[in-house]
Amino acid sequence: MIRLVLCDAGGTLIAPRPSWEHHFVEVCAQAGVDVPEDEVFAIFHREMARFGRRVSETDARAFSLDEALSRQFWYRLYTQVLSELSVDEPGELPSMLYRRFTEFETYGLLEHAADAVRSVVETGRLAGLLSNWEAWLADLVDHLDLGDLFATVVVSGRVGVEKPDPAIYQMALEAAGVEADIGAVGDAVEKADGIRGAGIGDAARHHTVAEQDVLHKLVNRVLGLANDELCAGAPGGKHKGQGDKGLFEMVGYWHRVMYLVGAMFWLINTLY
């Protein structure tokens, strides 16, 4: 039986509210620079994807482990995004953006995040937070009133190692007093390699959050429970824009659509 569920932080439980691009545009406006929010969103995510590929290809040292490296990384990213927005002389903007995105007030919980964690605890299991983030995340978790829900909070910037290194998973196990049988929920499935490498056993599972609406669904799946067994406490089971369709109905619907599309392509290729 899964005894410990480890949740990622960024993009899983916590995010800039109302959005990263909203804060980026607002800070730029304060400096008298007008940038379109939709372009900011697209450019930022493209640059983060490029960064992820560079790290995986070069095994570069993780910036969350060192404050100077972190500042350097984010300044460079902000400068690159601004350059692609035709802001070639950013002045103090990278510094202003860095300050904004290290302020606690910038961040909030994703919808139903706290309820999903509570639902794990209500089954008699332990919940933990395990994240590649600078050291200040632990204080942000307390600021957002999440700290009391977790049996352990392990942040790479504090322990000196990042996922997917198996060592950080072992640290989480030891801190929670658990020897094996863990599950993880996060926004990047490749980070799950550390679970398998930690010698925890085949019972460890990892599932990826594609968007906030599926968090409860994934917590259920990682525990191997039926939706209504774990998530009865989700407020209404509905999210903005879903009308009368509940959370799990929407997720299941799109899974079925994708399955049917794949089956159609297979049938066409087979017949023709």
C-alpha cells in the first residue's frame, strides 16, 4: 500500500496568481514598457522548454541549489524574454521581475490543491512536499498555510540536491519515517526517474499534472483508489468553465476522446 504521497510544488500546488504572465506584464508597465500578455506567455514557456532540454543534454548544475546561480539564471531568462518582445534595453526590468517573483504575495494555491492534500491525509496516509525550488519555498509553504498538512517538506535549495537524484527521495522517506511504498504527483514525469533509482521498489509510482483540474484525479490514481473514495471533499467537483460536468467526468471524457482518435488512425492505417 502507498504510505507516502509526495507532491511537487510549482505548477502542481503553487503558482503565481492570477498568472505568471500577468505579473510580468504588470512589472513591465511599472517601468513604462508595454508588452502583450499572450506573447509573454508563449515566449516564457518556450524558453523554459529550451532550458529543460539544455539541462537534460548537458547535466548542468541545478540553479536552485545556489542563490547566485538562481539570480543569474532568472536574470538571463527575463532578459531573453524581453529581447524576444523587442525590449532590447531592459534596464532595471530583470531586477524588478526577480524581486516580484521572489515575493510571497505573488503566489497562491491552485484550485483544490489544499483539498487534494487533505484527502491523502484523510485516508490515513502521509503527504509530503518534494520540490526543485530555491530555499525560500519552505517559508512560502508556511505562508500559504500548507505546512501543517505535510509530514515532510524537502526543498532542493535547502538540502543541496535536486530531482531526479535518488538521494532527495531518500531524504523525503527518512524525514517522513517511511521505508518504502511511495507515490508522487508532479508536473514533469521525467523527474520520477529518481523514485525508481532510489531502491524503493516497484510500488513507487509517479503521475504527471497536466493542469490544475486533474490534481485530484492523479492523487486518486497514484493511490489506486476510486475517484469517490478519495475526493468526496472536492468542493462541488466543478471548475470554472466546466458547466455541469464534474472534475472527473471532464478528465475521463478527454481520455476517451484521445483513445478513440488513436483507434481511428490505427484502423485507417490498417485498412489502407
